[in-house]
Amino acid sequence: MSFEAINPQDVERLLKSGEKLNIIDVRENDEVSQGMIPGAKHIPLGEVASRLNELDQTKEYIMVCRSGKRSEKACNVLSANHFKVKNMSGGMMNWDGQTI
């Protein structure tokens, strides 16, 4: 199981350039209510394994949490199930971009 990291600045730059990214926010509901990256899908970490059927194995996903630890766990689950994933290093604590 292996996956790459992507820093929040690169994610923001790709979004601003108009690239369609598949971002999954694995934080809890109360955290997500404080702001999410526009276009991100919310799947709490505890539900990731049971909601794999909502994801497309032909796409690459960028996993996001508060600091990068839970999203790393989510990356392990997805990569073990043959998904292409990247972990947003530093999580939302390092995100300076727009939130909704």
C-alpha cells in the first residue's frame, strides 16, 4: 500500500486552475461545519470502509482531515482496496484557500 502526499497549496492551485479534483473530507460532522474545501465530499473516517461503493476506482481521490493523520488512515483503507489516493499533508490546519 502506497500513496503520495500533496500539500494544501498544490490542491488550492489545481482548484484555481479549474482542475476537477475528487476531494474527500474525513473529519467529523462538527469539524466539517466549520468549513470545507468547495466541492469536497464528506465521508467521516469511521464510514470510509463501508462507503467504498460510492467511489469510482478509475478516479484519484485527495483525502483531507484536520491535520493529515486521519486522512492518512483513510488513504490506507482506500489504497488497500485498489483506489488511487493522495493525502493532503497538514490537513485543514494548513489550508489557506476558500472554504464553504
